[in-house]
Amino acid sequence: MFDYGQLHKIPTVIMRGGTSKGLILRRSDLPTDPALRDGVILRIYGSPDNSQIDGLGGGTSTTSKLAIVGPSTHPDAHIDYTFGQVSLDRQVVDYNVTCGNFVTAVGLYAVEEGYVPLTEPVTAVNIYNTNTDKMIVSEIPVKNGQIQYEGEFSIAGVPGTAARIMLNFLDAGGTFTGKTLPTKNPTDYIKLEDGRDYEVSIVDCVNTLVFVHAEDVGQTGTELPNEVNANTDLLDTLEKIRVKAGIKIGLIKEWEQVSPSTHALPKIVMVSNPKDYQTIDQQLVKNEDIDVLSRYITMGSLHRAHAVSGAMGLAAAVKITGTIPNKIVSDGLNGIRVGHPSGTLYAAAAVKKIGDEWAVDRAGNGRTARRLMEGYAYVPASIFTSGKQAAMV
């Protein structure tokens, strides 16, 4: 390629993990200076720009995911995984969050790239998530010495079927705050500046979640993305609740300028009792086929499917006496069927009470993943000069 030294190429793999899509970049191929590294990543994705037309990002929060990987720095892991949420409208890569969907791609990538030798019938990949200082075990199916890509497992929000990849998040409680219940209370009340009061449950498991009953914010829990995302009053109320809850547990400082793209955590989730509803694809989901309705808000809009991390946090919340999800779902269930805009999702958690604290030994879910493309991403070589200068200022 005749680039005359004007372009720099970086090895890149594009993968789908669950209902998320993004790039996997090797740590060794990126600058070590964090500011310069993020400048390069943003240029690869084409951010900030809501369409990401000049980059490899997909123009939505679910298709603007990032995994930085490399040989593990943890003695018990095969691969390091640093997750980044690449902003569409700001010059920001948010590492203060994790993604239970995209980690599925990391497990498959680790096996494909030889980070761990194949064993049958399952190759367990120990993934060290540097964002959370937690271990995730991804189980990749193997047969006759080969990774099994084809199978009969399906997930809502992704067409077709594939082999099931099991994810197990170990010691998942208190991922970001150190406590499964950051306030120690199963429910709290958030009071907004205009005097409105809302009951919430704040649960920190895989991601930090703020649960609110859908009816308390004027919803039924069956709403689809076009309805919620067009309801600016609702989104404004949910954002205010989210920010107040984030301040309450110390994830957001009172003096900070906050938006969904600058502070991804905590997430806010509307939950309600099971009801019949139509999915995005006009499929009927019957109330008897689900245990809870959930509408997961990320980066200021309703997720078209449901974040796996959110589903596992919801499964843990169901097991904790007195939380809003616990009041909706019988805590005698081993796992829960979550109704979301694209269909249903199964998640499970093993929770136990130790004194006045709650521990989550494991949270699990089945997903699929696929390598879509590999090659090189190109960025202007000048970014390394301008980036270094900016980092020095």
C-alpha cells in the first residue's frame, strides 16, 4: 500500500459477542501512554461522531465496544481483558464499566489465538477483567480437536443459532463499589430537586445497577426502544434518578458534569411483573414464559436487547431479600427468565448472606460469539505526533 508514511496500521479483529459488537485490539499494538492510546482508539472508531462514518464503530452503543487484550498479568488467568465503551458523541473511552456480552468474544478469541490449549469437550478460558479486578471463566465447546462454532443455541437479538458459550463471573458481588448492596439497604429512596421521591434498589454485581419499578415512572415495563427513546421526560427522570443514586454510592461526585456518555455507571433498569408483550420483531412473549420484565437503559437510551451484565445483576438482586426485583420474582428460583425488547434471556446467580453483607459466588449466562473480520485499522500517522504533544500539555 502506497501510504507514503502518512498512515499507520494496527492489527484489528472485529467480533460479535452476545448482542454486542466491537474491536479486539492487542495491548502490545497500542501506545503505552493512556491519552495517546485513547486518541488512536477514537480515531479507529471514528469518534466523536454519532454515525462513526469515518471509522469502524457501528454508530450505536452496542456496536461501539472495545476489548484490549494481552498475555495475562494475573497468575490464574490465560488472558487480560480491558473493556472500553467508546463514546459516540464525546472524545471519551469509558473504562469504568464492563460488558457481559462482549467478554464472550474475548473467550473465543483467546482460544482462536492460542492463549490457551484446546481441551475436550470444553476449554475453560480464565479471563482477568482489569476493569473490575475479577475473574471470568468462559467455556468454549470443543470436539475432535476443533472449536465448535455451529450449534442449536440461540439468543434474542441475534439471528440464527450457534454453539453455546457459557460465561461464569466469579465472586461477582461488589464489582465497582466493594459491596453487593453499596448502601447496605435492599431499597433506598431517591429524592429529586423537584420533590419527587422514587424507591430504588442499588445492586453492584458485574455492573452497578439502579432498579426502579416501571410503574413508578409511569411505564408498564412492556415498552420498546422507539417508545422509550422518544419520551424525553421519562429519560430525563431516569437520568436524574441514576445520577442521584451514583452520587449516593460514590461513583459520581456532586461537582462533576455528568451525562450518559461521560459516566456509564451506574446503569438504571426499569423492572415490572410479567405481562404479555410484543418484541421488536412483533413476536408475542407470554407472561407465563418470563419471570420478570426488564428495560435496561445504557448511554441514555433503551437497550434493544438486554445487557448480560445487567441480567446477571438482576438475577443476583432477585436472590437478595427485600429488593425491588426480589418482590417481583420468587427467590426460590435457581435462575430467571428475563423479558426484554428483543425476547427473553436466562441468567442465574448463587448468592449468600454473610453477616449483614451479601456475597455473589457466581453469576452465569449462556451466549454466542463469532469472529467477523480480521485485518488492519488505519489511522493517520500524524496522530502519534499530535497525540504526544497533547499528552504533554
